[in-house]
Amino acid sequence: MRELYQKYPSYHTVLYGMGVCCALQDKFEEAIEFFRKAVNVFPYLTEAHFNMAMAYIQLGDIAGVVKSFREVIRIGGREELVDEARKRLGDLEKMVNELKGFSLDTMSTIVKSMPEPSQPWRGGNSHRQ
């Protein structure tokens, strides 16, 4: 993948693939940067927005999770990703409503403990299992 990135550093599919590779190695901050670059080139890449949200979950970045899942819903595309984004936003909203008064650190811990989606990180259809 690194060779492709060196040869095609501005192709959204290569940037997305680099993000997936980083996520699989638990390099979530790097993954987010690659996903962000991919959607800067091609904003309608729903999978990149979704996987960015999943990486933000791993980092406990609630604002990033919400923003990325909202983009998945706004853009549309693969119905299972849109449905999963809606479900996760709904679950997060319920948790926030139930846990009013908790610190951001506590909320970050809760977000990190959210159940993983049903499919693994993959090239074109991905999010983490």
C-alpha cells in the first residue's frame, strides 16, 4: 500500500486504503488523517466518513464521532453504513441523556466501550468488527 501511496498520493482510493491499513494497526490518529485527506479529494466517500467515526470512537473523541456519522447520513450511499451511523448516533444520544452530569473523560470511556459494528475494516466496504 505504501508503494501505491508514493506513486498516487492524491488518489482518494489510495488515501482511503492507507487509512484502513493504519486503522488495522491501531494507528487511529494516522487513519483519521488519511480518511480526512480522502474525503477532501472525494467528499462522497461514505466509507471514509464511517471509518473516520470508528477511529474517533477508538480515541474517545465524541465530537469527531458525531460529526463523521452525521456526514455518513448526509451523504448517503451504502444503506447499511447509513443505518449503522443512525443507530450509533441514536445510541450515543441515549447514553448522553442517561448520563447527564458525567465528565467528558467518562463519556469518552463509554464511547470507546460501544459495541463494534458487524463488519471488519476493509478496503471498499469497511468498518471495524
